[in-house]
Amino acid sequence: MKKIIALFVLFFAFSINANAQENKDAKTKASIELEAKANADLKKLIEVTNIEPSTHRTYYSLFYKKHRDFSKPNITDAERKSIMEYMVGKLTAGLKPEQIEALKKNSETFRILISQAGN
């Protein structure tokens, strides 16, 4: 009886461990995709505004959050609009006036940076 219980416990321990590993792989793939999209947005911002290297990490985090929020399932139009308004506020808050002007002159890049467009 003790052997049966021991085998039963070991079986469940290994099955739980295998399931946890599968979930970790799925999260890693999604995270890598979000990181690539955030890096692409950061490169576009650097091309247009030439932001200081000390702010790269801040903007990378902002773009990562944007893509994470847009990738949520069943996102509504109101939520999309809210994310875009948040992005406009945060994106322009850290830029100098001449950088904001350069970004707004390049309207296609600005649209891509604040929305889900191009991804």
C-alpha cells in the first residue's frame, strides 16, 4: 500500500512539473515577441527624435507595456483608445519641444508609436 501511494505521489509530481515547463515556454515566446516589437518602436523613435541614450530604457519599457496591453485577448475599442491616449501623454511628456515637433511632422511614425499599427 505504501508503494502504491509513493508511486501515485511521484506520478503527480512529475506531471505537474512537466505542465509548468510547458507554460513557461509559452510565456517565453510571447515575451520575446513583445520585446522585439518594443525594440522596433524604440528604433523608430530614435530615428525621428534622436533621444538621449539615458532615456532608451524608459521608452523601451513604455513600448513593451503598450504591446503587452494591445495583445490582451478581447480588448475593446474603448480600451484601445485609452491605451493610445496614455501613449500620447507618456511619449510626449519626456520629449523636448523640438523632438515633439519632429515626431508630429512624421505622422506615420507617430501613429505607429502610439497605436497597434504596423505590428
